Amino acid sequence: MTTRSLILIKPDGVKRGLIGKIVERLERPGLKIIGMKMVWIDEDFSKKHYKEHVEKEFYKNLEKFIVSGPIVAIVVEGVEAVENVRKIVGDTEPYKALPGTIRGDFAHHHVEFTNREKKAVMNLIHASANKKEAEEEINLWFSESELHDYSTVHEDHVF
């Protein structure tokens, strides 16, 4: 089943110059980028995106981090895109992420360390957790006119 997912390359990924490497990891298995833009969000938008975390203790540090620099927002489409993107990205806590995943190869933060230092977990990337969340997030970050329909050579192998 073809689905869509939202991916955000967070400020740490942008500042470290990992945009190209992350995009390559998404495209290599055949996910199709149908929308991409760089944005710098404010506190109000952060609260909309992270609405389920606003009341949690760690949110202040997360908000400070997520508004600290530009973000690259990407919508991908593919077979079971949400699940496949989550596998490519790796565990939310970077030190638990397996080698070969984006977080496993490029990040190493530990929640205990970041909590002690009163920092957000620098985990490079956000990926929608499920199909419902993906739909809500895509609608928050992108208008329909910013999403594009085209064919790729990968689709010849899938459809």
C-alpha cells in the first residue's frame, strides 16, 4: 500500500551538513520525495507540531532546540512509507539506534545525559510515528500545492 510520511531534518542535522546524506538514505530504497522545503519555525508552530508533548517536562528544551535553526521538511511516498522511514531513521534515542540507521550512524546522544544537561536530544530527524500522525503532520507542514505527483524508475519495480 502506497502511503506518505513526514520527515524533518532538525536543526542539528542541517547545521552538521547532513541534508544530502539523509535525503540519499530516503531515496536509495525507492521512497519518492513529493515535497521538500527549508523553514525556520517559531514557538507557536513548535507547539502545534509537538502538541502531545507540550505539557511534558522535556518540552521546554525540545522547543528551544527545534526553533534554534532551519529545518528541512520532506514528504515521501512509497510502499508502507511510515514503517519503512521509521526503520531507516532508527530508534528515537540515538544511543539505542542500530548501525546502518540514520541516527545510529550520525548521532549518539543519551536521554540521561540530555536530561542532566537540560538539553534536547540531538537526534537529527523526526519521522511520523504512524499513518494518522503522518497525515496530520503533512497537512500542518505542507499545502496540497506544495506536493508533487510524478513517476520514478523505482515505481516500475513496485507497481
